[in-house]
Amino acid sequence: MRPVAQTAARLKEAQKLGFTKAVVPEAARNDAPDGFSLSPIGMLADLVADIARDGTPALRRIGRQDA
């Protein structure tokens, strides 16, 4: 996964929309606003392996507070 511009601002906006967790590239591991949980991923294969291991749909695992 590659980094994107303005990660901190994007995560803050996601938090305003009710999200509490996000999967981010390794480079963004320190960009979380207070009360927000990040799962840093180095490669897409790592994300797929995490989802397969947990047996949980990605949207619910990453999901929103009301999901």
C-alpha cells in the first residue's frame, strides 16, 4: 500500500463521519486522531491475510460505530 496526501486530515474527517478504525499504509501509522484506531499494513497481501485469519468481513472489522 502506498501513502496518500493529507492522511491526518482524511482520518479526522472519517472520525467525524463516525468511523473509529482504519487500515492505513505503514507510513501513516502515527497520523491517527485521538480515540481512533489504526491498523498499519505494509502490503495488500498483509490485509488479505488479516481478513482471512480473523474471518470477519473487512467493512464490519474496519467499520463505523453504528455498523
